[in-house]
Amino acid sequence: MGRQVCDAVEAADGMEVVARIDVGDDPKAAVEAGAQVAVDFTTPDSALGNIEFCVGNGIHAVVGTSGFGPDKIARVERALAASAGVGVLIAPNFSLGAVLMMKFAAQASAYFESVEIIELHHPNKLDAPSGTALRTAQLIAESRAAAGVGPSPDATAEDGDHHRGGKVEDVTIHSVRLRGLIAHQEVLLGGVGETLTIRHDSLDRASFMPGVVLGVREVAGHPGLTVGLEHFLSL
Amino acid sequence: MGRQVCDAVEAADGMEVVARIDVGDDPKAAVEAGAQVAVDFTTPDSALGNIEFCVGNGIHAVVGTSGFGPDKIARVERALAASAGVGVLIAPNFSLGAVLMMKFAAQASAYFESVEIIELHHPNKLDAPSGTALRTAQLIAESRAAAGVGPSPDATAEDGDHHRGGKVEDVTIHSVRLRGLIAHQEVLLGGVGETLTIRHDSLDRASFMPGVVLGVREVAGHPGLTVGLEHFLSL
Amino acid sequence: MGRQVCDAVEAADGMEVVARIDVGDDPKAAVEAGAQVAVDFTTPDSALGNIEFCVGNGIHAVVGTSGFGPDKIARVERALAASAGVGVLIAPNFSLGAVLMMKFAAQASAYFESVEIIELHHPNKLDAPSGTALRTAQLIAESRAAAGVGPSPDATAEDGDHHRGGKVEDVTIHSVRLRGLIAHQEVLLGGVGETLTIRHDSLDRASFMPGVVLGVREVAGHPGLTVGLEHFLSL
Amino acid sequence: MGRQVCDAVEAADGMEVVARIDVGDDPKAAVEAGAQVAVDFTTPDSALGNIEFCVGNGIHAVVGTSGFGPDKIARVERALAASAGVGVLIAPNFSLGAVLMMKFAAQASAYFESVEIIELHHPNKLDAPSGTALRTAQLIAESRAAAGVGPSPDATAEDGDHHRGGKVEDVTIHSVRLRGLIAHQEVLLGGVGETLTIRHDSLDRASFMPGVVLGVREVAGHPGLTVGLEHFLSL
């Protein structure tokens, strides 16, 4: 992942990689090299220290993690409070397609009577529903609650056995596991006489790179903490 | 339904409606009118008597019902044994799209490691999974058993709550209920590096008419009992 | 259409139909009945006079037409300038699904290297590409131009014959015509390693009603002229 | 490709790789190693000589090529005439998904009023439509001609500019080129009130391996020449 990020940044207009820091390396190398933005794709544990170090040295940070709870977020905000003008982006997902799918699905779900999610993955995946599906369902549930939309209608009286999938609030998720698939998700929205379907197909981690480059480009212009790449998009 | 069938038969090349018999009418009208083929879309209960009457009078019959168990089938066969050359078609589904989807899915499932079904209907439907999905899954399970194909791979270790859907043998069915939908089904088949998807969208009962007309055209050429429209197709 | 609109408004919370005015009827009936909002689904020609009459009498107007050129728009604005606080919504499309598809597609297209449109309709349609597809492509082209995104990559060196479809700026549209379809559109967006697909299926004009009701509910809160239902959505 | 084939054969039940012959190697190594079946994924030019050598030595052959014209086919048949009991399979496509898609599409197209093809590929592809789409359209055109089905209905009177795609007989092909895609095809079939869609997604050449293994397993049981993997499937 680190190598892909470096290649993507090198290839982007107006950017240059000035330091490559592996786990165990001294992060001071970033300061000495004059880095303006740091990209961190390590682990939730080491990321926090890295962010505090960067912010303390006036380096903006782009961090890929979904594992930051309220405590870690509070520590990042404390560090930022002491360093005016520094920006930190923490994003659980750098795929522009996934981020837009979630954003659009949540927005649209306020205007449709029904919504369900189908997520489809390779059969070696251990968890169902997928993290992305759970997050999408959560965002949809919040959007519908805010708009005062009730649960999707469902007259089912006779139902079959348990199978793969789940529910977040009133949002049903179906989990397909099929050899030949990689990572895919469809959000189906329906009203009288029409349906709207938003589908994301992810075939390769290379799909994260445009999002990382966008984060690097925008983070200096967004001082303070931003959680979620969608806030850097002009939507 | 009766009216739509009469219109479709009238509109078909080389066919003519000679009698229209409602529930309670005397079926002798068909004999008197010189009918060669009778179409019956009544109920499982009245259909049996109608078939026996038609077969006894040398009239071929095309019957739309999914409610004939072994006893009724045996009585139809007994009637046919006494009337050489007469043909009876009993079909649970006259939609060519649905019949082909089921046939193709069963055939293909012998050649793929994974298979799952997604059926999608309007939210007023009472039962889940749909009858068509259960029948498709049954046909797939039989095809895979005959070919010695094991269950679809599935590493799921952590799964969510119960939600709509079911299983037939090892075949998972997901049941989507969404305002704006009518009746739809997708069969997903997957092997290493590829997937094959067979989808049927049914928007209108008018879709049954080409199948009924095909049944009327072919039944005289298939003496004895045929169960399932797929046997009249050149596949 | 008029009848469907009246039924939808009657069924909506907090709304009441106070007058039904057919072509040729005197629009003064609306004033006498104390109408607060008028809904006009007539023709581009009669709509203009109706709007001017309503605005002059302090009645907000919701108008369904795609046929208003700059001259008619200017006349509506002149009428509104003389009636402070009155709102007029002119929308070419009241389907929330279609409006959201176009909005989302235009927004997302600024972030993806490639975009193409597939529109699919019944085979009795006279024009290709559809008006919705042309409008979508126009919005996408504007969004990409504003974001500085170049044309979708395309190495095609050897191509087949002409067939149904078209192009708006650099945006390719494929037009499928197929018995059994009604009105459908897919916008495909692609970047390295991922695709995002936004699909709208329209099965029934009843799908316009939630959009009309939304327009009626919101128009008084948006004084002046609004073109396009998307401006009344919280996106 | 050669390495992938060897790995797949080694991994298959009851099969063993006894010789690996590269371009320029002496094919006698196959005879000496006691090979029962040879797999050839070379070029149309060298494949012919390899087949003649194998057949002459009583070795069955599985050949992956789409480049054999009538002359080469005739030479293969001449070689086989002199070696009773030897089987040769020549297949342009070893993807079971692609083979089944083409077969099912051709069969189904005899029963639907309308048919169109959408093929979707990465934007570096030079030719449009794809070879698979042209072959599918040809098979559909033949199936419809044999069944006496006329051209798909199309009322288009006003059409846009030329864009990517083509036509085979009356079968329209739309060619989508989009970053993020690999190789995909959808065949859409439609009748009154229903549509049937058959879609193949190919993500990896590894998808050819089950078809190659099937060919190796079945070729000895099919003496003489077989063109097309579909003839080894139980459909």
C-alpha cells in the first residue's frame, strides 16, 4: 500500500515524495526532508503517535484508518488546537466510488419509500455484512430519521430460514458470497413506479489512489480535523 | 386472464377461439364447437375435472397450475392412457423468460463453483422467498447433485441477524422487497475470475401470452403428459 | 395526468385541492377558490399565460414543462419581479429518481476518468438518444468542464457501423430499444480499479407524483423562479 | 498462459502434467513422456503442425485458437481420418461463462421479439465491437433466422451521431469503453411485459482454466474434431 501511495503521489501534478518512512523508521526524516503533507496507512495504534508528531511539526496529515474511536479523535483535536492552520484528514475509505455511493445513497434515501442494500464479495470474506454495507446502512438510517421517513414497507408474513446478511435500524442488508467476485455493493431505492440503484464495483486497491492524491492536495486548505473524504468533494 | 388468453390466441397465426367457457359453464360447449385444444387457467380443483373431460373427448389441453400433486398427476396419466394421441401440457409458469432463466440457471450451475439467487419483488408480497426462487433453487440443487458439485464456498464466520430470504439445500436466496419493483430474479453464478448472471424482469402478466400460444401450437405434437413449458422449447 | 396530480395532492398531508381547471376553463376559478399554489401540466404555450395569471394574483405555481426557452423564462421573471414573495417552479422532470440520477451523475463525473450513458426504452420510441440522456450528458459535460476533466479515454481504432445513440460534447450515449422495457437509464463512471453505476428505472408516470407534491410543499418557501426540482432537495 | 494451464491440470483430479513444451522445443518429448492429451495455446500457425504431430502419434489435443479458417480445419480433419479414435477440440474461448452466455443467448433469442448486445471493456481496447460480441450476434442471427424470427422492432426516426458499436445482420451491439472495466457483456432479450438478461463478467484469464481442464477430461471421449467447448457441456 505504501509503495502504491508513493507511486501515485509521484505521478500526480505538482507533488513530490520527499521521504518514505517504514514502520520502525524515525519519523523525524519527514521533518528533515521538509515534508508538507504526510500520508499514513499504518495501524490505528501507530497512526495516533504519527499524527501527533506531524501536527506538532506543522505537517498536514492524510490518514487511512477506520479504527479511531472518540478517545483517539479527542487526542487528534487536542494536538490540532495547539497548531493553528494544520489540517488532518482521517478517512475510513479512499475509494471515490465508495465514498460517493455512500453519500448519494444517504441523500437519496430521504426521498424514497423503500431502501435495501445488497453487498457482494468473494467467498473467503469472514464477516457479513461488510463494513462498508454497515456504514452505508447507518448513514441511510440517520438520513431517513432526520427526514422523518419511516421504515421501508414490507408485508412479508411467511419467511424462510436465516441466511447471510443483516439489518441496521430498519435497513436490510443482503450479503452475497460468490467465487469470481471481488468487492461490490448495490443500494436499491424505490418509490411508486420507479427505482434508483447506486452500484459500486471495486476491483483493485489501486482505486484508492485518486482519493489519496485528492486528500494530499486538499488537506492544507482544510485546517483542523476532517473525518471522511466526502468533505473534500464539491458535492 | 381468460380474456387475455382468448385475445392472444385470436391474434396468433393459424389459431381461432371457438368457445369461451367460464366457471360454472358446461364444458360440452367445447366439444360442440369442435375445439382441438383447450386452455385452462382455473383452479387446481376444477382443472382436474376439465382435463379428464377434454382428454375423454379427444381434446388436447394446456393447463396453467402449480398445484398438481402426485395424485392428480396420476389421474391425468390414467385418463391419457385411455386416449392415445392426446396431449396435455401442465405448466406452473408460462413466462418464457422465467422458464428459460430457470432452465439456463440449472444447466449452468453444474459448471460453476458458486451460485446464489436474488429475487426482488414489490413490498406487498406476503411470502419470502418467492415460489419461482424456491423452484429455481430446487432445480439448481438437483443439477449440482447430479454433476457432483459441492456446496458454494463460504468462509463467513461472523454473520448478522435474520433477514428476508431462505435456503434450498445449499442454495442461498436473498429476498428484496422494494416499492417500485414488480417481479424480478437474478441468478448469480461464479467461478475463479468470472461470473455469469441470468436476470428475469417481469412487468406484466401479458408476458405469459407467448408461452400460452406456444403451448397451444405444440401440445398436439406431444401426446401424453408434459409438465413444464421448457419441454416444448428447442434448447 | 391532471387527475393523478389531484389525487396525489388530496392524499398528501396538509394539502387540499380547491379547484380543478381544464383546458378552456376560466383560471379565475383558482382565485375564487382561494388557491395558494397552482399546478400546471398543460403545454408550453398555455403554461406561460397561466403562470402570468397566477403570479399576478399572488398564487405560487408548479409547472411541468421542458419547452421553455429564454424568451418565456424572461417573461416569467418579469412577472415575478412585480409580485414579491411569489414562487414559481418550472421542472422538466418530476421523477425524484431521474432528478437525483442526473444530479449525482453530474457531480460524480468530476471525479472519474471515464463516463458513458446507456439509456434503454421500449421500441416504439421515435427519438434516440432520449431527452433525459441528452440532458444528463449535457450536465455531465458541464461538470467535467468546470472541474477540468478531459474526455473519457478511448483507444478505439477500428469501429463498426453506425447504430442507435449519440454524443454530447465528449459524452457517449448508447440507446437500447427493446420490447418489454419502459424507460431506464444507466450512467457508468469509471476510474482505475473501480466503477460507479447510477441507474434509474421508471415504470409508471405515478412516479412523478411525489415530486409534484414536494414542489407544491416547497414552492412558497422559494420566492422567485426556480428551474429544476433538484433545487428543492436537501442535497 | 502455459504455466497457468500446467498448474490447473496438476491441480485437477486424475490428471498429471508429463511434459512442458515451449515454442522451439521438440514435440517428441510429449510422445516420450507418454502424454495422452496435449494442450496447445500457441499461435494459429504453429498450432496446426502441433495438432498433426499429436494426432499422428495418437495423442488427443485441446487447442485454444480463434484463427483456424476452413483450410486449416480441413487439414485437421484429414489427419483425424487417418487416426481412428483420436479426438481434437478447437475452441476460440475456454471461459465457461462466455461459452454459456453465447449458447443461452442464441437459444433464447428464438423466443423473444427483441435482442440487443452491450459489451463493456477497458478503454485501451483497439477494436469495437469485441470479437465475442460479434460472435454472439452471429449466433443469435443464425438462431433467429432458423426460427423465423424477424428483426427486433425499432421505431427510431430521429437518431444521433455515430458512436462506438456495430451491427451483425439485425443485431445491434453497443460498445462501452470505461476505465475500471475489464471484459463484460450483456445480452438483453425482450418480449411483451418481460425481459431476460444474460451477463458475463470476466475479470481474470484464470477463468479459462476450468474450461481447459474440462476439455482435457472430455476430449478422449469425443473422437474426431469438435469446434467449440459448448459441445462438451451437458446442456
